[in-house]
Amino acid sequence: MAETSPAPRGPAPGSVIPQKRGLGLEDDQHAPAVSSPLNPDFANARARKAPPAREQREKKESLKKREAKGVDNARGGTPDTQSHGRGTKKKGQEAATNSQSLIRYTIPLPKRHDFDPPGPPVLVPSMVRAGRQFYESQEHVYNRKGFRYTHCIADPEFRFTQYHRQSETEPFTARFDYEDSSSHIRFDKAGRAVTTEKGFRMARANVGIREGRWYWECKVVRGVKNPNNLSPMDSDTGGHVRMGISRREAPLETPVGFDAYSYGVRDLAGQKVHRSRPQDFFPTSESICEGDVIGFELQLPSLALHRKVVDGTYNKAVDVSDDADPHALEAPNIIRDRLPIRYKSQLYFEQFEYTAIKEVEELTYPPSSTTTAPAGAAGQAPNPNHPLAVLRTLPNSRIKVYKNGVDMGTLYDNLLAFLPPASKPAIQSGVVGAREGLDDGMLGYYPSLSVFQGGSAEANFGPSFWFPPPELSQSTGPAATAAVIGDEDVDMVGAHGTNGAASSSTATARSTATAAARRGVTTLNDCMAELKRLRPLSERYDEQIAEDVLYDCLDEVDLWMTDGGDLDARPGVSSSGPPLAGPVDPQGRQRVAGSGKGLEMAIGMDVRDGMLGVQQAVVGGNGELNEIVQDEE
């Protein structure tokens, strides 16, 4: 009997074909205990979800506490909306302090003499160096202990900024800053030559460089003797000199190049110094001797490119050029939290100074081997894309050096960035106004000189130089200076009393704008060309004065808008606090200036209330401005 073959098996119906089924959380019991390459997510699926966080109950006070405070709702008290939750008031103050607006301090009335222009420091003869008289500057405050001081004056035109604005003292030119120098520095009459009997002490110029190309010179008045001109009487070395640039964080009791916040060149062997590490720079056996003139050319990128670096958006492949995009222009947000204070007979704005940061200090003093720096952060060398903003460098930045008109090459390049958050103020616990991430408009690199035990040097900020570089040789001299600055005399702030101060501020800004227009600076392309043009540092002084006037006006408008933008409104009036008497209008000021009585007697019925703003801090509760006292160091 023939064997019959089984019928071929056809495909199974669709209902019996095994289908891939996803495993949900309800099927966790079918999941393997250990993940495998085919099932990598099973272990995570088996993990139990964290229970939802329990809502925090409001902690209520006991009946006795509520009765003691008189806020017992059961006994007819009114509920206090501010008492729900701890720290409500503190959090509100922190939120107000961290906002991008000015802090308004509640201050007493100005005195009649506060409307007088600030006077120059008292210069007392101290010593003679190389036939030149040097003086000790007195009757002024010094920048120290985490605070910075700038001159101010009372002005009734600035109602909403509480009748104070920035001012300047003689001599009205680019020079060394009396307040921003060591107390052991001695100056000449013009404020351009310095010396000391102590160890290394530093003097910084009153002009800061933030962008562009600028040139200035330094001449050694007394220092290392020239070996080619030695005489039997020249056995004394004459002290030493270091010169260069520094930031506001650099200490004034140290030489230039002491830390990462300054770059300098020393007279011995012409070495360059940064982070206290001398390196050969001049040719062998060539020093900087008495009579030598050292020229400095500082180049910094535009502030637009600088902000890209500190914000972490700089791309080397894209940001090849430093030309600004006309569709991406962004004005700097300048915030100046300043408090008027009194020092003897002078008025100053007091503000927090920027302080040294640990990561930058470690460039000078690296941590010990036992301290491990995080990988990819402090362990990297400074560069434009460093993970830490304080260690980012500026592309297209450099400082060149000339000796007696001869180009000696680039001293340093890729300088450290200085805009916040690369710079931070010296914040003190519990002090109102200490805020990070704000630019006060004076951050930058400053020409600096350090002198040691009798060494002396003189700075020349232009426009006429001893050895101008070729690019400046055609744009200096009396004719070129008149063409750039203009024929008008610039009347400085506060030079002719209160009325003259307001008009002189306008004249200063108008003169600077006129000088820019005469140079053809009217369009964006002209502005970018101006940044690339080599300019004497004396021009930067005029720009800085105009910026101060502009920022004072912007501060006034800012607080005016904070108070509602009503010109007839009283400054800072708040229904939640008592009014505070303020100075009078311009007509009232005329009566004050013409009478021998105090301000309170002269203002009569023209008293204006106010000065209680959104952000405020009450100082001088006894009716007087705070007065500071500084001991000699």
C-alpha cells in the first residue's frame, strides 16, 4: 500500500501569528532582572517611581504669638499678607537687588557748599628727584579695602538721581589718578610724573581703555644708569621702574606684572613680566635706562566681540573679523550703584571695587599637587573658549612696545577679558548694592607705572609725543591737534559754579561729538574704522568725560521711568513710607547760592518730597551724609 505524503502546511491564519508586544510597567514581573544588549532598558523599567513630593504645610503660629502681635483673625484682627511663610521680605529684597536697575539710596539733603565744584588735592612739597619737585597729595580719599571713589557734585537738575552727579577735578587732562594710586606715591604738579621712597608702589592713569587702539609713552626720569654715560658720581642705581597696563583688580602696593591682572616691562634687562614671571624680551644686555622713552600701543577688540567671549558665544570660525554687524548692535548696560559720601570737605561717590578672583590668582600661585583642579576647567590654559569666564582671553588683543621710537615687538597678546562675569565686585555680606554681573562703565585696562626706592618716571598721553610711531607721526603736532579737538575751549564740569557745571557738561559732550564729526565718524563703518585707527590716549580722556555725562543722564531717565515717567511727579514718592525732604528746583537753587543761610532756610515752600524708590537703602539717618575716615598705610 502506497504511503501517502502529508498535505503541505499552509500559512497560519493571521489571528495566530505571534505579535511583538510592548512591556508596560504592569508587566514588570516578566522583565529580566539584569539588562542585556537585547533588552537594555528593562532594568530602568523595573525601577520604581519616586513617590510624589508631599506638599509642605504652612507653619502657623500659636494663638499666644498671634495675640501678642495683634493679628488674631478670630478676634477681629486683619490678616497680614506679608506674614505667610518665612523669609518673604528677604526674598523680596533679593529679587529687587538682583534686577537690572539702579539701587536708589535714601540720603539726606545736600548742604549749600555741596553745590560748589570739587577742588583739587592739596599738594605738599615732599622730595626732589633729578631736579624735579614732587609733592604728596593730601585732602582726598584713596581707593582701598574693596571700595572705589569718584568725585561728585550736587546738582538740582538731577532730581530723580537725588541731586548728585559725577564731576572731575583739576588738572582736566589725562594724568595719573590721585585716588587710584598708592598713598606712598608722590606726584609732580601736572600729575604725570611719579616717584616714591618705599618699595614698589603703583600709580594708575585716570583713563581706562575698553576697546580700540591707543598709544602713550613713559620716560625714565631716574632709574638704571646708562652704561655708556657713567661717571664716578653715578654709583647709585637710582631706583627702579616698571611700566605697562593693569586692571582695577591689580593691587596698588605691588609692581606692574605682579599678578595676572597686569602686564608690564621692567627696566633690568628689558624683561617682560606677567604673573611675577620675568621673561626675556629686549635683546641681550639691553636695559631701560635713564632718559629712555618706552612707547606702548594697546589694541583691544570691540566690545561687541568682547561680550561674545564672556557670554560663551564666541566662535573662532565665524567671528574671524572684528567688524560689527549693523543688525546686531547692542548697547552696553551700564549699572552704577553709587552712594554719595563725604570725606572732609569733598563729596565722593562710593561704590564696590572689583576684586581678585580665586581662579585668576591661581594662575600666579598654582594650587598644590594635593589640590585637584576639575578637568577641562581650571586645568586649561586661558583661551577665548575657556569653560570659566574669568579665564577667557580676548582675540585680536595685544600690547606692543617701542623703545626710543624703535618697534621692539609684541609684549603680550590674548589678554584676559574684563567684562562681567570675568570681573566681580568685592561683595560683602549684608551690604546693600553688592551685585555681580554688572558693568559700571569703567572696567578696562589702565596705563600704570610702578616705582621703587627713588625711581621716577613720567608719562606722556599725547597728543604730542617724544617718539611717535609712524602711524601717528602724521596726525600729531599743533595743527593736527587743532583739527581733531577743534578751536573751542572745553569747559570742564563744575568749572564755573552750578550753572556753569550743567552748561559745561553739555559743552564737553558737544565738543567731543564735534571732534568726532570732524574726523568723519558719522556711520557704523566710520565707527569701526575709528576702532582700528591708532589714537593718542589724550583723546580717550575726552570720550570718557562724555560717557560720564551720558551715563548720568541715563541714570536720571531710568529712575524717572521707575517713578512713572511723569515730569510733574515728585521723585520716588511712595505711599508705603514717609516723605523725605529733597533739594529745590533751579529757581530755588539761585536763592540758595545767593544767600548766606543754609539750604533748609532758603528753600522755603519749594521743598520736594520723595526719594523712596523701588530699590532703596536708607543711609545717613541723622540728616548727614556718611563720612569716611582713612588711616595712613
